Amino acid sequence: MKFRTLEGLTVLFSWAAGLLLLSAVSLLLGYLLIKGYQSVNLSLIFGDASPLRAVLLKERVFDGLFPAIAGTLVLVILSIVWAIPVGVAAGIYLAEYAGSRVKKVLDVFFDVLSGIPSIVVGLFGFSFAVFLHKHYSDRIGPCLLISSIALSILVLPYIIRTTQASLEGIPLDLRLTALALGATRFQNIFLVLIPRSLSGIMSGIILAIGRCAEDTAVIMLTGAVASAGLPHSLFSQYEALPFFIYYISSQYANPDELMQGYGASIILLLLCAGLFSLAYGIRKGLNYWAFYRP
Amino acid sequence: MKRFGEMLAERTFLLSALASSSITLAILAFMVFMGLPLMKEGGFFQLLLKPWAPFQGSFGIYPMIVGTGAISFLSLVFAFPLSLGCSFLIGAIGPRPVRRGFRRLIELMTGIPTVIYGFVGIFLLVPIIRELFQQGSGLCILTAALVLGLMITPTMTLFFCDSFDRIPRSFLDAADALGASPVQKLLYVILPSAKKGMLNGVILALGRAVGDTLIALMIAGNAIRVPESVLDPARTLTAHIALVIAADYDSPEFRSIFTCGIVLYLFTMAVTFLVRYLGQAEGRRE
């Protein structure tokens, strides 16, 4: 009898927890969408400027999100460009070349790296900028370049791990076929193993993009500011979407600005949700046929 | 020529791996190097226990450590039962479509940007807490912990589900053969053998809660003093770094953020090693 009660209570508890989480998430998203959906339109992004001329950089956007969106876009692209080659190469080394002892040591390093809070990575980026400023050039301060380097450090472990995992998941017979036909190790990796594990690597990269787009702690320490206009050089400060949301939440001066904050939140949310769904979709859908070379 | 290419490729891969792993050390080295002057004066451990009193020349980070501890622990208290229930639902109890749909939802939840949790927290939850308790501004440990708890629940749930999934198929088949209901299977087969994996999940979620910046920065109120109740505002180590960074480069206040950085770094390192150790212990047992 006692066991029956326990079992009944467990079922009840699970459903209650599920419903609670579901309602909390719906409340969170519902509140954001209902309060903010009116503000999502072209003038939220471009202000009074004409969209076409703004995109072609012929007209400056003053009270719109365009500079922030452009800043986030440039930032994400730069970070990913730094992180992909290094991350994928390190992942390949871990999966294909490293001996078991070397692997163990490197594993520890990457585990620690992936656990470091983003604000500490940001602090590292900031002190790196200060270091460069003191010893090399007065022109370097917290800027787009430093931010993108710090962000690439933040997402490096994701890319390394997904690359490693998807390479290691390849079955042995597939691994040995090309080698048995006389291919070198490098040919085997590039012509057989990488194409085969592409979906895993891609999903890791997309998760990394999502992480770059949403992270606020790193960029607020390394050069994101509230108003800078479009990013015009690697060594300039810039605007970014998540930082804009944070800034508005503490410094908004009037209801219009607050509505912009809601609009920016919705845009960022849709962006990240889209990237996440894409990453999960790709892991199942995309396969090596995409890069198949006869 | 071919052999040279092979070697070049291997070297490149090795170099990338070495470069990425050396970043791990470089970060710690930078923290120590920048924080050294302050630590030389007071000693690292004294700094951790001293109060924050800039006008008396004391830059201890004790209040921030207490604030971080209180917010993270409280958020675990909220998130643990919630994650437990959700993972039960996904792992065994729910009907098949519910299990799959709910898992998708939770995976998607891990993709919601932190700053959005903070944003909605400020404008939705803070007023509610303020009205409910009729005390202070609503920016307090309780509010921050509630939002933080919601943020780490998906991560924790997914870790729990993973540890349920690792249970050998034969155990479950045996339970099925004996006519166990899903709940019985969960309570008497899955749960006892998934305990270690679940502990891992809790530790990793704690690491995430401690490392989070934005929610505490936006919602916890950021007052530098040792909080006395959950309705008091508090400042976390992460928020302290974000708030002080604008100050003058060489001031002692500024140096104190590197002590915070070192503490956070060492804490996450401890979390990583603990999880690894538990994982190895589990590996040996099987």
C-alpha cells in the first residue's frame, strides 16, 4: 500500500513539474510576444531611414536597431571565422592523431575551457586589450576585433567537441576501407571521414553561432557600446543586439525606447530559436551527400 | 612530397590543438598577473574573507562570494525538483508523443538567450515579487534565483535524461518482463542506477548558475553587502566584474575584479575535475 502511494505521488509530481515548466516558459515567451509584437516592424529596425538606402549604407540609421543587428552579424561572422579552422583542426587532432595519453591531457584542458564562465573569458579579452594598448599601440582598446577573438575562445570547445565526437562515431569498417585501398591518413580524413561527419560538425558550428549571437557578458567587457553606429573598422567599438537589450532594460528613458527593447528581444529570440532548430534539424537531415565528390 | 604534406597536416592539427589548450592556461595566467598587486598586499585568502570597504582600503570580496553562493544555491533548490519531475515525465511516465514533444521543447529552451530571461524577469517578475512581499524594490536574491532556476532547469533536465538513457537495455527489459508499470520501472530500476549521472547533472548545473552573469546583474540588485534574507539585494562575483570594469585601470577596486575572476576560474575548474572524477568512478564500476 505504501508503495502504491509513492508511485501515485511520483506520477502526480512529474506531471505537475512538467506543467509548471510549460506554463513558466509560455508565460515568459507569451509576455514578451504580447507586449512587444506591435513594435516589430520595419521602422523598429530602420527608424526613419528608408530600408533600402540604409542597407546599401547610403543613409545612417539613428533610432533603429539596424546598427545593432549589423554589429551582431559582423561579430558573429568574425568569431566563427577565427573559431572554425582552429576548432575543427583541434577536433581532428583529438579524434584521429592523438595518442591516448596526450588525449587525456588535452581532454582536461578542453573540459576546463568549456566550463569557464563567459564573463571570465570577457575579462581575459579585456585585459588582453589593455595589455596590447600598453605594449604595442595606443590605437588598440576594447574593440570589434578583441570581442570576436574572445567570443571565438568561448565557442572553441563546442566546435572541438562536436568535431571530435562526430569523427569518433564513424564505424571502423568505414574508417579502414580507404586506407586498405592505399589512401594516406590525410586523404582518408579529408575524403572519407570529414564528409561523413559533416552533419555533426555543422550542427556544432551552428550552436556556436547561436552562442556568439546571444552572449552578452563577453561583449559588454570587450567593446560593445550603446551607440556607435555601424561597425566601420576592426578597431572600433560597435553596437550589438544583446547588449542593446541589456542597456535598455536598465537605462531606458521613455516608453518608446522600452518598446524598442521588447522588439530587439523578439528579434534576438527568433534568431536564436531559428539557429537552434536548424542545428537540431541538420544533425538528422544533412548528411555526407551534401559534400559528396565522385 | 606526399610525405611532407602528410607531416604538414599533422603538424597543423597538433598546433591547433596545442594553441587551443594553451588558451586555458593563458586565461588563468592573465588573471593572476593582473590581480597580483592586490594579492601581494593582502594575500589571496584574506581577500576572500575580508569585507568590501574601499574607503578603509579593504577590497575583500566576501560579500560577493556570499551573494553568488546564496543565489546559485537557491536557484538549485528551485530547479532540482522541477528538473527531476520533467526528466521523469520524459524518461518514463509520459505517453510517447508527450515525451518527444516535451524533450524538443526543453532542447529549444536551452537556446533562449540569457539576456531575455533577464529582460522578462525585470519587467514581469520583479513587480510581482515587490507587490507580494511589500518590501524593497523587488530586485533581490529570491527574484534572481527564480529566474536563474528557470534558466538552468532545461540543462539539468537534459543531463538527467541522458543519465536515464545510459541505463543498460537489459535492466529495463527485465523490469518489463516482470510486469512493472512505467512508474515502477522508474522508481526501482532507473533511478537507483542513474544516481551518479544525476549528481553530475546537478554539479554541472551549479557551475552554470555560478558562471551566469546577466540574470544576477539585471535582477539581483547589486548591493555590496552580505545579504541577511532572500529579499535582500546582493551582488555576485560575475556581476561585480561587469560593474567595476568601467573604473580606472590601476585602482585597487579595478584589481579586485581579477580576484573574482580567479575565484570563478578555480571554482569551474573544481566542478570540471569533480565531474571527471565521478565519471571515471562510474566507468570503473561497470
